[in-house]
Amino acid sequence: MNSPQIYDKIHTLAVIPILSIDSLDSVLPLADALIKGRLPIAEVTFRTSAAAEAISLLNKERPDIIVGAGTVLNVEDLRKAKDCGAQFAVSPGLNPDVVKEAIKIEMPFFPGVMTPSDIDRALGFGLTLLKFFPAEAAGGITMLKSIYAPYKHLGVKFVPTGGINAANMRDYLKLDAVLAVGGSWVATRADISGGNWPNIANNCLEIRETVKSIRS
Ligand code: 3PG
């Protein structure tokens, strides 16, 4: 399902930091770096065993941050994400079982797509906000423009991720096809585990300035 409320918030913030969290001790200082950087949104990937607890902790202690679950590869992780309060969920591909469950439990869900056939399948489930992954490796902006053209009139929008960074985010965000971009460059796993909070906050502030210059 797509939720207009989450959709609007993601559009406004325009960049989703994709976080891989190894230790729960990092969660609150990381959250505070995002808040300091005025980018209060996060996709916490289910690539680490701390993911579900990290989402719960964020919801409890920093409720102003919009928290989603990333790398949701199966129904079990999707249910876990819902139980710990994730407000949206994302996957790198389109697993029909996961999509059906997301619709059933009313979890805003953005599956990964890379081809027109993937988009067709997503539309078949009524999903119109899609992760374009892996964006740069799949052909970047040229590819995205090409696959968007036949679907534009249906209201399809994309969140490109995979190879997005401070240098290319601007070009993606200028496209009509793009609701927001996502990436791990905002808060890298190394910066998180090394406690490099000033760097993360600075990355966020730079992003806010870039977004302001494009969208205001
Ligand atoms: C994802 O989970 O969407 C991607 O792994 C993020 O890609 P990046 O690490 O290139 O930003």
C-alpha cells in the first residue's frame, strides 16, 4: 500500500539515510546527529541483528524521527518491522509474498524495481512508489528517465538508491520521476560504528541546503 502521509514526508525531506546499525549504543547519538542535521528520517536495514531493536528504540526515545525498515526480504522481517513500529518498509526487489503481507498489515511498502516488467508487477499490486535499485549500476538517470516515460501518466514515482551520493543526488532530485533518494553515504556504517556524529550531522545539513536550493 502507499500512504499519502508518509509519501508527503518523504517528499519534503527528499533524502533517506540508509542505516546499518551494529550496536544499540549507536542508536540515540545517531538519531541526535540526524536531528541536528535537520534530516529526521531513517531507513534501518535488516542486515544487522540490531535492526528491530534499533527501530523500537528510535520510536520510543526519538519519536520525531520517521523510521522505516530496509532490506526487508521476507514476511517474518516485515511483521517484525511492523511490530517494532516501522512507519514504512523497503526491499531491494519485489517479493510477492512480502508485498501481499504489507498490503494485509497496512504497511507502506516500496519494493525495489529495475525493469519495466518489475514496474508492471508493482502496479499490479497497486503500488506506485518504488525503489529504483541499484540506481547507478542499472544505468542511472538515463535508465530512470527511460523506464519512467511509459508509466508517468499512472503516477509512478521512484526513490533511487544504490550509488547515490552528495555529488549526484542533485541531478536525481531534479527529475519529475523522483520523490526522494536514499543512500548509505549520509551515515556510513564506518561513521556509525566509529561514532563520527559531527560528520553525519554535517552531511545532513549539506543535504538540507541542496534540497532547499532545488525545491524551494
Ligand atoms: C540500499 O540498501 O538501498 C543500498 O544498499 C544503498 O546503496 P548505497 O550503499 O550505494 O547507498
